[in-house]
Amino acid sequence: MTLYFDAHWQSADGLRLHYRDYPARDGTGGDRPVVVCLPGLTRNARDFATLAEHLSARWRVICPEMRGRGDSDYSKNSATYTPITYVQDVNLLFDGLGFDRIIIIGTSLGGLMAMILAMIDAKRLAGVVLNDVGPVIDPAGLARIRDYVGQAKSYPTWMHAARDLMEDHGAAFPDFSVEDWLAMAKRVMVLGQNGRIVYDYDMKIAEPFATAGGEVPVVDMWPAYEALAGRPLLLLRGGLSDLLSPETLAEMAHRIPEAEVVEVPRVGHAPLLDEAEALAGIERLLAKLG
């Protein structure tokens, strides 16, 4: 049984953007804030499928796909592939759906978007989960991302795709089985028109990332992070993360002492949010909000 329906909204520059909408199965989701899952740089709504299916037992869950990813239109202007534009896009979605109170679960880029949203309209945010991201990006993680984003690889079979993912990202998920890597491949790739398996994003998203920092903040993001104070906040870090350093996480906890900090062991960037530690932390945050 499909637990979601597909829907679309339009960006200010005319792109047709896609999201998954998971209604609350107990029928009470309208009485609670809406959970919005914002994905990482190269990811799409499928990244949150397991989490959304679980949470939608009680909560309405929205999984938007940023421009240039998944079933959202690709932009003709690669300069619009920036966090500020993504935030403008999702604000149009929130306004169109009449969302006054939302809970953001943001992975990597999605977490940076949550911070920017807090700077724009903190009152709209009922609670926030930052998944393996903070105001400071570790240079090691940045270098790794630059190495793979925008490479137009393709594969003849899903097994070939899974093996290449394992070679590139095995250090971040040392306990993954072959089945786990196949599942990961099917989250981040699709069968292309030429019959080969390709990544499910516009390769041009790498252009502003390479030239102007892309996913990485090019301004002081600490004020944006501090704008998250005053609401339930969960800080997740993969124990093997090369993007969010322990030092940055400690400073985040110092600046917002009421934030809960959870480390997911033996996982790098970024936790998939189906890990027991991550899921328990999310459940604790949601319990404070309904």
C-alpha cells in the first residue's frame, strides 16, 4: 500500500517542483505541526521513505525535492542552484499549503536551509532536527563532496552502481551489506532513458557548489544557527562524520544548551535516520510537540 501521494508546486521562476505528501494515518495530523524533510545536496524524497512511513502513523510528513533533483524540474540557470533559492522555493510551498507551524528534519544541505529559514521566519519553526550539519563545515568533508558531485557516471546494472557507491562511500557505512548498498543505489539513482542507471540529479548543481561554496556557508552561519533557539532542537552527528566535527558540535551544544545531542555510532555523513539512536531522538523531539 502506498502511504503517500505525489504533488507539485511552482517556483517563482516557473519550475514545476515535486513533493511527496504522507497524510497522518490516524487522522489527527491536522492538529499537529507538519513534519518537513529536507534532503542533502544530491538527494531526493526517496531518502526519507522509511522515516516518513514510520512518522506518518501520527504526523503528516512532506518530503520536497529541490530543483534539479528527483521529479522536480531542472533549472536552465545553474546559478539558481543555491541554498537561498531552495529556501525561497520551499517557502512558496509552505505558503501555498498554508503551513504556519512546521517541524524540519534537515539532512546536510537541508539543515543549512533550516537555519536560513530560522533567520527569515523563526516563528514558523516548531522544532528542528539538524542531521550531521552545522554552521561550520569540516574541510575534509567538503573536499570529499567536491570530488564526487557532478560526475555524470552511469552503470549497466544496479549491482555495478551499488559496488561503485561502496567504493566511494564505504568508509562512511562500514557495516553496510550488499543489500544495503543496492538500496542506497535505488535511493540516489534511476534508470535513464538510454537504459543505463544514472544519478537522479542535474549534474549542473555542481557548478555553483564548485565556484561559490554551494552547500557550504560562505558567510558566518552562527547567527542563523542561534536563531533556532527557543524550540525543540535535535543535533544528530554520525560518529564517523567528516562534515560535522566534534568541536563544532560541542560549540553548537554550548550556544543552545537546551538542544539534545545524539551521536549515531559507526555511521559517517550522513545518518539515514532509520538507525535506532536517530529514530529515538526524533521521537523524543516529536513527543514535545504533540
